[in-house]
Amino acid sequence: MHVLVTGASGFIGSHLAHTLARRGHQVVGLDRRLVPAPLTRKIRGLVGEVTRERLKKIHRRPDWIFHCAGGGSVGFAETHPEEDFRMNVTTSMEVLAYARGLRPAPRVVFLSSAAVYGNSSGCGIPEGGPVRPCSSYGFHKLLAEETFQYYSRRWSIPVAIVRLFSVYGEGLKKQIFWDAFQKMSHGASLFSGSGRETRDFVHIDDVCQLLRLAPRVARSPASILNCGRGEAVRLQTALGILARHLRVSQPRFSGESRPGDPLHLVANARRAFRLGWKPGVDLEEGLRRYGAWASQGNRPKE
């Protein structure tokens, strides 16, 4: 297939581009920055913003589009809501306007977030569960989803929306495990929250395997998949595993939560499992690998 990946220099986009290339697909990666090395004969980089004008410079109609570009930080969205809106909602409209003008319409996969669900009871959330975002980030992802759903219905664009839960893995220099590594490397062990909050952690290798399958279920109206292992893990447990692999003190918690952080966020991913998706990297192995990667050249100098 001929595949377009927006946000191809980002954490998920870069991993996905290389995964697809290894499967034999011809990939064009679009990003404001150069697509990370190593580029191969099957990956071509295109530098620029996600706009219709830039997308029209792609010479061959893509069979699949993966819209990975967008904001990925709850904290950034709280402090810069206008910029986060542009990154998540405006770029989605640009991709859809481009896809609408192609015949036949490509299959489009949009990377959304479990943040659209907001707080939950700790049980696995099905795709049909209520969406009540409790952060600006989740609200903007939901607006982008609704844009994809409308365009899919109105102009018969086949769309799959993938709601990602807590993605982590080698190469990610933000979010909970990177922040924890930075803190632990400086000898600190106090974290916000109670430690009893639960998340559904899914490794980037497994995420890419599900995304590779997602075009199969792209349709009009849009379909929705949850991407999570379906396992509720306490933050105290997860950070404790990382601390053990880093050989530092076990984490402590302040009891004060940050604005926009839900208490529980765990997936019911039965639709993904029915596609034949089988997550292969458990949290123990994933954090062992993450700790080893983060420690190579990233520890602070004495």
C-alpha cells in the first residue's frame, strides 16, 4: 500500500512509519521536522505543516492515511489551549479536506485518546461508553473525533478512530515514565497523586501492531477501537517497577492530584482483540526496556 503518516517525526508516528515500511508498504512521512533516520527506500520524508496545500504536494494518492500529528500532553493543553486546539482539531480538518478530494477516498485512521472518556470507575471502558473529558486535551481530541465522524458520514470517507490509552516505550521523552526517570535520576522520589490511580499501559510495539490492522475496519460511518491491554495498573505499582529497574528508591506520593488527570482510565479492547491483535509486551518487560534505553546517555552528569 501507499501510506501517508502525519506527525512522522513524533514518537508514535516515527515508530509506525518504520513498522509499515518493514511490512513492505511505501510510506510518506509528513512533519514540521525531518523524519527520523534511518530513512529507507520505502520511507520518503516531506517537511511542512499539516495543511491541504502541503498534502497536495504528495504525488501519489495514498491508500491509507494515519493522522498521528497533534498535541499529546494534558499539561500543555491546560496552559496553551488555543495551540492544542490547532494541533488536534485544525489539522484534522485539513487532513479530511484533503481526503475528501481524492477518488477513491483513502482509508483514514485517526489517533485519538482515552482522555475523551474522562474519569471512570476503574473498570474497562468500552468504545460505546460515555465520553466526558475532564481536560482541555481530552475535549480537543473529542472535537477532532466528531469532525472525523461528520466527514465520514457526509462524504463517505472510510475512517477508523483509535483511542489510545497510556502509550509508552523507548524513545518517548515526555509523560509519566520519562518525567519519573528524570526525577528519580536526580534522587527524588515524591510524585503527585495518591499512587492508587490506575492506568492501562500499552507498549509502542503493540500500538503499532494494532494501528497496522486498523484500516481493515475503516468505514463510513466511522468505527472506533480502544487500544489498551485491559489491565488496570496502579501508578504506585508501575513507578515501583521502573524504580526497581533503575535501582533507585521506591516512589512516594503527595496525595495532591494535578488538574486534568483522571483517577482511573482502563480499556475494554474487545473490538481490537477480535481483529486478531495480541499485545506481546507486558509492563515488566516494557519498563525493563524503557529503563535501559533511558539510562543510555540520558542520566544527569555528576
